[in-house]
Amino acid sequence: MLDKNDRTLWELIDHILSLSLVRKGLISTLYDSICNITPHSLQDVRRLWENDLGAEMADDQREAVLKLIHSSSPCARHSLIQLKIALRAHLTKAKLAKIFPSMDPACPRCKGQPADYIHMFWSCPRLNTFWANIFNAYSIMFQKNIAPNPLCVLFGCTPEIRGLKGKAGAIIAFTSLIARQLILLFWKKNSPPNFPRWIRDTMHFLTLEKIRYTLKGYLQEFERSWTPFLEYYKIPVLRLLPLLPSVTPFFLIVLCLILHFILFLVIIIIIIIIIIIIIIILLYYTY
Ligand SMILES: [Zn+2]
């Protein structure tokens, strides 16, 4: 008989799924197991995340994760997505394969297995470019190197926001949630979501946010909060930057100088052509 103090809910489910169907006394075992199920605590979920992350979560990190469930976005659907992620409620292929043994536990993107929670959101190699581009964008927006990290990828919290301009924490929490939503939209697809789609979806929700702030009379607050992202969006070359491999800020400066030089040459050529035309007209009427 199972002791409820020995197993957490998730371990209990794993245990039940591992039982042989021809085992003697199966019904009694299942009955005892189900009777011993108690509402799982957040400690169980925390321990599972710590196993996945390979490190203990500090109390302040755990509190930040819980707070961000409600504060990342005003949209109830977004909050629900974040709640389900924090509680590991989505059905991964690894979990489904335990329920249905005939099901393939491999990741649909990289074919690696098991396609568990941490793999589907963070460690899948097919997501590397997606997250690298997003964190590259954060680094440009806040002019500080922000490396991809699983805590930010999964929960939207990062300790590197201290001292950054604007509401960096709110921007990262909201936009990383958009990225997680995109991963869920591409959950069963062979291809991962891409960076331009993340930009497009974020701007879509920002349009709604702007309307919300405007209706409340807080338009200036919106612009102050979202300036880093909006400035990033306004300069197309910045948005192209993460899509190019091995690009540095030096490359960006050189690119801007070249573009300005080309624009300067075009203006000079137009002025010379206009002067020549004026001279020809004057000569024509003079003689
Ligand atoms: Zn994968």
C-alpha cells in the first residue's frame, strides 16, 4: 500500500502508469493509490522544476515566479497560460507516452526524447535560435548583455533587469510570455516559432495595450513603459540584426554609417543634376 507521505502526486501518477495491467491485486492497488491522493502542494511542483533546472530555486525566485503569473499581462488568457506552465499542467509527449504506451515520446521538432516540460520550452535544440534572437533583442533594447536563461524563458523573471532603463522587468515578463504562447501554438508542429512572428505578435498585443492605457488616460505611462521596445521596433535594421549571425554593435554602427553615406551621395547627385538642368535652361534662353 502506498504511503501518501512517501510519494508526491506526480510520483504517484508515474507509479500508477508503470503498473502492469496483469498484476495481481491491481484494482486494490489502484484504489489504495487513489485514496491516498492529496492536493499537491506548490512544493512538489517547485521540486520538479528544481530537478529540471538542476538548481535550487531561492525563496525570492519562487515568489517572483508566482507573482508574475498574474502581473505579466492584463490578459486573463495569458495569466492562465503562465499558471499552467508554473504548475506544469500542459501535456507533453513524454507524459502522454506514459498514459498511452503506443504514443511516441519524441519531440516533434528535433525528434529527441523524452519531450518533457523543460525540453519543450527550453532545452530543445530547435529552440536555440528562437530564444537567442529574443535575448539578443533584449540586449539591444536595454544596452546590456542579457544571456538566455531558463528562469526567464519559463517564468519571465531575470535578475539582470536591475538598473535597466524603462520597465525592463515588465517588458521581459510580457514579451517572454508571448514567446511561450508561441511555443504552445507550435506545440505539435515540426518547426519552432520564429523571431519575426514574436515581434508581430508582441506588436499586436501592444496595440491593444495602448488602447487600454489611452482609455484610462495613461498614454504617457504606456510610452514611458514601452519606449525600449517601441524604439527597437521603429528601427528596422535593429529588428534584422538578431536574424543575422555573428553581428555585433560595431557592425550596426558601420552599417548605419554606410547607409548615411549612400543617402548623402544620392542627395549630392540629385543636386548636381538639378544645377546642370538649370544651367542648360539658362544657356538655352540666353543664346
Ligand atoms: Zn526537441
